[in-house]
Amino acid sequence: MRIWILTVLLVTCFGTAFAGTVHLRSGTVDFESVLVGDGPVHLEGGRHFSFDGFAQLAFMKSADCGFECPPRETVDLGMTVAGNDLEGVVEMAGNIYPDVGGPISSSSMSITISGMGFAPRLQQAQIVKKIFPVKLVGQFIHYESIPLAPAIENLVARARAIVTWTKYDEDSWSISHLTYKIGP
């Protein structure tokens, strides 16, 4: 009986978290430098979800190829950015969350992208673009009517990594631009 009363009291006071899934349909995450990891982020998906913001200091696994990378080397194209390093505005189901990731915001986002690629073979071209499939997962955490009960929205998408390779010297490459494009 005491456990039941305690459970009812906890649910009444703190609420429960709603876990929904947002299937992203379009958008981009764009990095002019894999060494710095800063760039604009735009995402759109189901449940009338959109995010416009900026990634700062994203952890780019491909940073090793920001300088010299030998031909045909396997490259981890993954990246992660979260919290205060991913600030912006979310619009979802008619609600606007204007300060996502802000220093005193009650809402935040995280994005993790995973996938592998490889450096191009040596060739005459100075710049080569390659496209590789990647997967995006993330979360949008926000608070609704009960301030102690977060709503957690899971973000999922198929995407492509568009990697721009620039010749570093005569026998190696560097990644000069990396764009993740959401969609089939």
C-alpha cells in the first residue's frame, strides 16, 4: 500500500516523460572544416518538426583527415554535437522553442551521425567529391506543463555524407568540406 501511494505521489508531482520519434525527411548539417567542427544545421521532419541552428565545436571523427590522408584510407565520418554546442530554434507541433541549447534554456538537442567512407585513389583532379551513406540519431529534450517531467523526442534519419577531398600534396588528400544531407 505504501509503495502504491508513493508511486501515485511521484507520478502526480513529477509527471512522466513522453518519448516520441521524429523521422527527419530533409535538411543539412554543414561543416566547412572538420578540424573546427562549426557549421549551420537545418532539419525538417514528421510531427511538424524543424530545427534551425548552429553546431559549435562538434566532435568530428574525420578530423584526422583534415590535414593529410593517404589514398583509399578508411575514414570514420561520424560526428557528435550536443547541449550548448548546438543552439537554435525548434518548431514542433505548433510550439516554438526559441532558445534550444542556450545557457539557461530548459530545452536541448543532440545529434550523432555514424558512417564510414574512404579517401579517393590518386588522380589528376585537385578536388574530388565522394558520397557515402550515414545514419543520424539524436534527441530533442524539452519541458511541457510539468516543469520536472522532460519530454524526449528521438530523432532518426538516413542521410548521405558529401565529402569534398582536396589534394594535400602529390600523394595524399585532405577533407576540405563535409556536408551531411538528410533524406533517402
